[in-house]
Amino acid sequence: MPVSRVPLLSALLLAALPLLGWAAEAPTAADNAKAIAQVQTHANYLWTLVAAFLVFFMQPGFAMVETGFTRAKNACNILMKNLLDFSIGSLAFWAVGFGLMFGASNGWIGTSGFFFSDFARDQDPWVFAFWMFQVVFAGTAATICSGAMAERTKFLGYVIYAVLVSAVIYPIFGSWAWGSLYKGGGWLEQLGFIDFAGSTVVHSIGAWVALAGAVVLGPRLGKYGRDGKPQPIPGHNLPLAALGVFILWFGWFGFNPGSTTTADTSIARIAVNTNLAAAAGAVATMLVTWLRFKAPDVGLTLNGALAGLVAITAPCNNVSPTSAVIIGALAGVLVVYAVLFFERRGVDDPVGAVSVHGVCGAWGTLAVALFNETGFTWVALGVQALGVVVAFVWAFGLGYLVFKLIAATVGLRVSPEEELEGLDLAEHRAQAYPDFALVHPAGAGGLQGSSQGLPIDVRPRQNA
């Protein structure tokens, strides 16, 4: 057949197809809408899970920060606590916490959804993506306590605490503020309380429990001199702490934008606000420490970035980028004076967790009303302040009771001998750096981070 006839025959065949009933029907508007909705649904699942994985990556970030800010003889213990509080917390949140937080509720507590009992895979597949995003938040709240109670806490007592925070303390307050995100509806959110991604719900709750733990435990040996003044106990690895801060900063791009649980254009500005607040927090802390201590402090500046991140977590979706810079910068200033405040009052917090997550979390929650783009009202500020106060009373009060009970039963603090030896050997029979010897400087009296404030010297172990 001549090639020139092929296009003509093809055109005649296509024209005849409708007459033969072979042509496909054109999609209707309803079909198009259904297809678009399905694509959006799949995008929501994908974005929510990716964000959950980013937040999960914050767990090693916390582990690195806490390990770097504490002494080498306790590194294994820090890592073990960070691993176990998420592992045990995941099981506790699946069994009890998720139901208390998001089950059918009267405004005070969830009463359904334990062990996923009320959810059928085919009827409600969203629950699995939503649970995955929420369990990493529960893990974040639980792990905050690890740093504030570092270097003197019994491992068994810590494990018990981790279960209770993930199963009861965090979920119940979460149900008051976030219950309507799934099935419930909490009394605080019904009043108009706003905490978009958890400055108070996650960070302050974890921090106020941590404060209770630090108070019940008491300070580390050598933290306060005979005159009662605080002495420095340097951490053993600032580069490791810095790596942890950068990991946390990265994970926060899942924490805040991911809280939309929707793949839409709003996540772009939330990400920008998150980044600007962190940057402003770091710069502000650097300037404050430079002026106050005559040198820019590395450890505090690292915490300044985290302070900005914590503060912007609540208002990240309803403030402008300019406001985000102001919120982060003020958090960077606030964290310096909060660290000094708690230290001078006998609260030994080795990593500054209470100041970063508690104080700056409260500030960020108030900033929701102070910088709201829709306008400021005293009523809104009052509701935000109520949420801050309720979070403190609930978390500190119940945390204090829990730690007192643990101390009276299985014990909460290790013995002085175990503390001097280090929790790696005392609790785990392990060493983080087995090829290195920990050499105490002359005059330190054999005590790492003694009242003289002398750092340990980590040198390669010499062959005999």
C-alpha cells in the first residue's frame, strides 16, 4: 500500500469508531473532580508521612545534643534513654495514649481507639498516617526529659517515666488542645486556644515534666560549690552537640509544615517562618552572650537556635515572616536569662532543656495572640495564657508526683559512687569510648566536672 494513503485511512477509521461504539466516553466533570480529589488525598498521605519521618529524625538530633552537652562517662546512658523512650513510648502511645488523645471525648479525655480497636483498615486508612505523625510528636515530648535529668538518673526509673509520659501525661493535655484533629474535641480548643504545631502541647509539656524531674533528683555532684554558687560542668563534645542542633533544625521542617497534614501551598510560608525564627534565635543569643560574657558562647548559641524553633512552633501558620524574626530573636534572648535563672535557683539542667522547651514554648504560645495577622485581642491573649498555665500545672504537678513515687519505690537517683563512676559502667557495663582513657586534670580531686569546673581530658590510651 502506498505510504500516502495511510493518513487518509487512519482518519476514516477514527471517524467511524463512534458509529461502531468503540470510542471511549469523554470524562464528566464529576469524574474529573473525583480524580483530582484522589490525587490530593494521596498527596496528603505522602506529605504527612514524609513529615513524620523528618520528625522521627529529630530523635538522633536530641541524642547528639544531649550526649555532646554531657560528659563522656554518660554517653551510652544518654543514647540508651533516647532509643528506649521512643521505642517504649511508641508502644504506650499505640496501646493507650492515642485513644486518650484522639478518641471519642467529652472534652476532657478520649475513651476509644485503644490498640486501634475502633479503626478498621478499609474504613479509615487515614488513621495510620495520622498515628504515625502523632507518635513522633509523643516521642519528642518524652525525650525532652532525658537531657534535664542527665548524668544521675536510674535507668529503670527513667523507663517507667517514659511509659507514663507517652501513655498519660502528654496525651491527656493533647486531647484538651488538639482532640478535634481526629475524633474528639478538647475544652481548651473550644475556648479558642491555638497551638498549631506544639510549642506548649509538645515542648512545654515535656519541659515542665523535666523540671519536676530535675527538682526531685537534685543537682549533680560538683555542680554547686560550698558557697552555693553554680560551677561549670563542661560537656565532652561540642561538635556532636552542634550536629544534633543541625539535625533538629532540619527535622523541624517536618514538625511545623507537616502539622498541616495537607499537601498545599501553606507549607511554604510555614517553612520560611520556621527557618527565620531559628536563625534569629541563634544570632540574638550570640549577641547577648558576647555582650554579657565578653565572648560569643557556643553552647548557648546552639540552644538559641533551638529556642527560636520552639517559639515559632505554635504561631508558625498565623504570623508574618517579619514577626517570625521578632519571635525567634526574643526567644534567643529569653533562653540565656532563663538558663541563668534556673541555674541560680538550684535547678541543674545539663542541656538547658527547661529553658529552651519550657520557657520559650510558653513565649511562642503567647506570641500566637501577640503577633496574629488577623489582629490582636486581649481575649485571645487570655486564652493563650490560660493554656500556658494549665500546661504547667498539669505537667509539673503530675510529673512531680510521678517522680516522687518512683523515688520512693524503685529509686530515681543513682548512688554517689555510681554517679562518679559514670552511668555507662554503672548502669550498662559499657563505654562509649573504650579506646580512650578519661584523664582527670590535676586538682580536680578525681571528680569529672568538679567544683573547680575543670573539664576532663580525653587522651588516647597508651600501650603498656
